[in-house]
Amino acid sequence: MTALTAEAKRTAQAWIDDNLTELTEWHTHIWELAEPAWREYRSQQWYVARLREEGFDVEDGSAGMPTAFSATWSNGDGPTLLTYAEYDAVPGNSQAATTSETPREGLSRFAPGHTDPHSVLGISTLAGVLATKHAMTVHGIGGTLKYTGEPAEKMHGSKVVHGLRGYYDDADAIVSFHPFYMLPLCNTARWDTQCGAYYSKVYSFLCDEPETWQLSSADPNSPIPASHSAARAPGANVALMQMYTASRTMLDSMLPATGGWSFSDAILSDGQATADNLPQRVARIQFSWRTPDIEMAEHILTILDRNAQAAAMMAHCAAEDRWIARSRPGRTNHVMSETLYANLEEVGAPSYGPEAIGVAQEIQRSLGREATPKPFLAETEQLISPQEAERLLREHMPAWQRNWTSDDYVEMSHYAPLVRFYVSRPALQPVPGEGPYPAWVMNALGGIPETIAPTIVTAGKTVSGTFLDLLTKPETLKAAQQEFAQRVAAEPMPALLPADFEPPIDLPWPDYSGEAEHRHW
């Protein structure tokens, strides 16, 4: 490490320490907003305003996505380095930042809440970017920082669109962070096994001509289409249920029961709940599936497309389908992984102090459990090398499988050398014989300042250290780019959607009603 690099890293780390109170307050604000995918208006506007105050040039609503942004700041000649924020929350997971199970004030428990939490993902990378900017200014280091706002990660929303529109083309390297969500990927970086393919489609069934279904000679009013006693088309709800039932029934026949693939569904609402007793005009269902590779994803797609046509025919409907996401598996870059992990080692794993331990013990007592002296999961305060994490991960996978689980950082990895790393979020150590903690516990810990601040510190310092290495060590960046070029040449993977793909922002996604601070779920 050069003297300049070491001094710049100390400057960046000191900036994060000095501004931790403010960073934690920023996190609380985003965590409390908890806006769902494609509807993160206030969260996005907070980032846009914050970045402009920090001197960034910001494109508000980048690539035609109202809740996305693209921000840049330059200090002269040098590499362009990119990281990003996410801020979408998950419907059905409203939880207050407290030690008992309760939704946020004024909201149903079915309102959205941060689970992973993406709130700390964004504030941690923002901390890293602002700390790097400060160090670049103080030490005269040239280069450009690029920071993008990526909505709707839960459905692989924005990154494929940003990629297709060229927003990553000028990046020399990319750092991708996520709070840990499974072991052994905690306080480490991915090595060979990346996230796999993700496909998501909405199938819409439209009953636009119910009067042409059939006429009943038993009804004297049968020529009148609006007659409530006439035989009518089954309607869109029937088509949707046929689609759902057929696809779920055929699940075991879609792919072999190996490889850790998954399949999920969600029914979208177009608001016909109070309609008269007429055939349902429109019904929509979203299917999303995660597979280790593209070939497996295509097998499922073929079955779903066929099922949609059959369901529509049965119910006298037309079927339309629309891509939500279609993502490639990720690309590995060992140089980037080694560079980042060296910085993570320098920073050290998160450490939970007396205040955080007190919060955790209060949660244990609220659940009727004995408070333990070390309540946090042991792995959350430990580092694990990328190579060792890879070895342990492979123990759960068949030998042929190359990728596992799903996240849309994979699309970014096809535009520049990328490292994916994980820092622990607060999680409690299970007590033998008492079973796992309920999901609300991790959700709550993600919103309590005393327990989430260590994630911001560790991740932010790791991002800034990695960026400063890439800015001041041209040989490291060159090696990462050479590896990237070699991997692309060895295994080309063109984009799976056309360049003019439009983000599905107009579909009836879950949303709030009302305005400003008076919105309700």
C-alpha cells in the first residue's frame, strides 16, 4: 500500500466515524419511509436532494424510471467507479423499530417494511461514496464517482434497464454491497458462485367481449348483453385461477428437484372489487422464478406461456404477457474480490456494543426467553475469506451447479469488473431447543440505530477503501479489467431483453393512498 493510499483511507474512515450520527439518522428516515417497489418516490427524492447538496450532478428519474437516479462527481482525470443505492421495501412486513412485534405507527401490519434491509444498503454505500469523495478532495486524487439509485430490486427492476440504456458503460469497476441474508456469506465477498438467472412475467387476462360467449335460449332477455340472468363469459378471474392452479399443479414437472431453483407468484389488483355482478374484466398474476442458469429458466417460461394460452381459451379471455425482469447469471472477478476483502479485513467485522446487546436482550425477554450474555449470531462478528465461504457454500450444491439464489447485481457484472460483498446485519443466535426467532425480530433490529450502525460503519469503510485502492493503484484496476475481458471472451452472455425494453412502472403494483405525510396503506 502506498503512503498516499494509506493516508487517504485513514481520512475516509475518519469521515465516517465523524459523521456516524448523521448517517444513522439518514438511515432511520429511509427505513421509516419503507416504500414498495416502483413506488419509492420519497426515498428517491431524499437521495436526489442529498447528493445535489454534496455537489453531485444528478439525473432525476434516470432511464425513464421515476424512482431511479444517476449521480456523478468528478475530481479530474482518473477511473470511473460505481456503486449504488437500493431503497424498496416489502409489502406485508411493517414493523416498528422497537423490541416487540408491532407495525409502524398508523399502519397495518400488512404495509411494507424493510426486511433485508435495503435502507442500510443505500446508506452504507452512500457513506462509502461520500467518504471517498472527501478523501479525494483532501489528497488531490483524480477520478469520477458514479452513484445510481436502483428501485424495485425485489423484482430485478432497474438494473437491467439502466444497463440496457448505457448507464454502466463508462464504469471502470463496480462495487456491489448487500447486508447478509444467508450463511456462510456474511462479512465476506463472493468468489466463484454468483447469483443465478431470474425471470419474472406478468400474465394479464382480459375479458373484453363477454357478450360473445354464448346466448341462452332460456332467457328472453338473452340478446341484451347487460342482462344479469343471461349466460355470461366466465371472466378474467376464472382465467387467472386456471393459470394459477395449472402452473402450481405442474410445478414438480417443470424442472428436476435439484439445483436450488424456486418459483413464486403474486396477484395484482386492478380495483374491480366493488364492481357489479359482471364478468371480471381484467386479472393479472405475476410469476417469478430463480434458477442456476438460463436454460432452466427457459424451460419454466415455455410451460407458463402455454398455460396462459390454455387458461385464456377456457375463460373466453385474451392473454397478454409482459416481462418484468430477465436477468443473466453473474460474472466473477477474483481481483475485485481479493481487493475488497483485504479492505474488509483492515476494517474488521462489525462489533455489537453494550447498547446493542441491551436491545437484543430486551427482545429476548419480550418473547419470554432468557436473556443471553452474547445474544448476536456469532458469525455476524466474524470474518470469513471468500475462498472459505465458497468452500462451505459448495457443500450445499450439486457439482454441476454454478450459481445459487438471485439478486439483480448480476446484470451490472456484465458491464464492468464487479465484486459482490456482504456485511452482517444484526441477527440473534438461536437458542438450542427454542427454535428460530420470528421474522419480525430481524426486521426490527434493522431499524434500531444501536443495532444497525455497525453495518453502516463496516460497509461504508470497506467501500471507500476499495475505491481508494482502485483510484490510486492502476495496476490493480488493470488486472481486474483484464480478468473481466477474459471471462467475457470465454463465455459471452448477451442481454436477454431488447435495448428498448420499457420498465413496467405502469402496472398496478402495491402502493400507498393519500398524499405527503398522510398516506396510508
